[in-house]
Amino acid sequence: MGCTGEKAALCDVVRRVAKRRQVLVTVSNSRILPMLGQFVDIVTKRANCTNFLVVALDHATSAFLAPRGVPHYVKQLTSKDGQDSSKTDNHKSSAFKVRVRLGVRARVGLGFYP
């Protein structure tokens, strides 16, 4: 499967949370932490979903998730114009999300889809 190097951390998180090879993945940066907090509460408390993870586009998002015990993986990206994923607007953040989901699917090959 190729879970070495950069992929090892993501593979570890997926192995811990996957149920029947299924994982709900969301992608977020620190610009929307209040909404991310609401999403996490809904997924964990109302929907009782335990097989999900957040791909954090910056370390501030990771710091927000860690004390809450939310499974996550940090994947910081840079846009073509050099802007990092912690400071992007909605349009660029959406493009990053597509890149992350396709990367998870194609390069890691863990059997889940965007």
C-alpha cells in the first residue's frame, strides 16, 4: 500500500478511525475554526460518528483539534502564488480541499473516496 514517509502519519490516523474501510474526511484551515467546532460536535455527539478525521491545512487547526481528541492529519499546502493554506480565502481553500482529497485517494490508495 505504500504507507511510508509522508504518508505514514495519514495511514496511521486512517487505520485508527476506519470502520469497514470507510472514513468520513473533512478538510479545514484555521479561518473557520468556529464552524469546524460545530461540525465536530454534530458529527461526534449528534450523529455519533466515530470513523471520521479532519485534514488540517495548518498547525493552528491541529492545535484546535488536538485537545478535543479529534483525529486529524496536518497537510500544509502552498498555492501557485505562494500563499500558504492557513491564510487562503474560500476559493483557494476549496481548491486545496480538492487537492487533498484527490491526493488521499490517489497517492495513499487507502480505498476511500473524496
